[in-house]
Amino acid sequence: MEKIVMEDKVKQVIIVRKDLNMRKGKISSQVAHASMSFITDRLNRPFNYRHGDKITLQAKFSEEEIEWIEGSFTKIVSYVNSLEEMEDLFTKAEEAGLVGYIIIDEGATEFKGVPTRTALAIGPAKSSIIDPITKHLPLL
């Protein structure tokens, strides 16, 4: 019998804190911020330079990151029920050598002016690396 081998696809996993009871629009914006944080982080690195009033942006990406950018931008959106769960996932991602970005909302619309950690993006990375950390999470 032939064994089916699943493709080791590059993806990004975004985790939202469900305990905050954010409105759907707020959740959507936090997920967008989390996904974009990977790109904006790279564009804000020191190898960018200024020519008068123009800025040249240069970003360095791994082979997997380029595959994700040039491909389908695969994203999985899951949730956790606490800040502690989200921070634990961030730590596990870092220990596995993955990039992770925690989004801190300014609190202007939903959190009474209190800056609040709302979401976490992990990756992009190969499924074989990211799944051991995130596969158990429920989908949002």
C-alpha cells in the first residue's frame, strides 16, 4: 500500500486571546496587525537607509519566508483563553527558533486606555516546525 506524504507547507499561525471578548472587527484588526508584524519588523531593520527625503527599504528573508510571501500567504487563526497561554506559546516558539510577534493594542477603543496584549503571530515557518507548538489549538 502506498503511503501518502503530506506536504510540509509554509504557514503562519495567529493566536487570539478569546478571554478578552473582543468584538469581531477588533479581532479582525488584531489578526491583521499580527500577520503584518512579520513584514513590518523586517522593513524596520537597520539595513534600510535614507537618501534625502526618500527611504530605501531592504528586507532579508529566509527561503521559507520567501516561499510564503510568493505563495499563498497561508494563515491559521486559533485562540487561547488567557494571556499566560499566549505567552507560553511565544516562549515555545522562540525556543524552537521561530519568529513570534505579540501585538499590544493601545486600548483606545476596547480596553479603557490600558495597553493590552491581544494576539500572537508565529512564523511563517514549515508546518513540521510550527505544528508541534500550535496544532492542538482550537480554530477561531
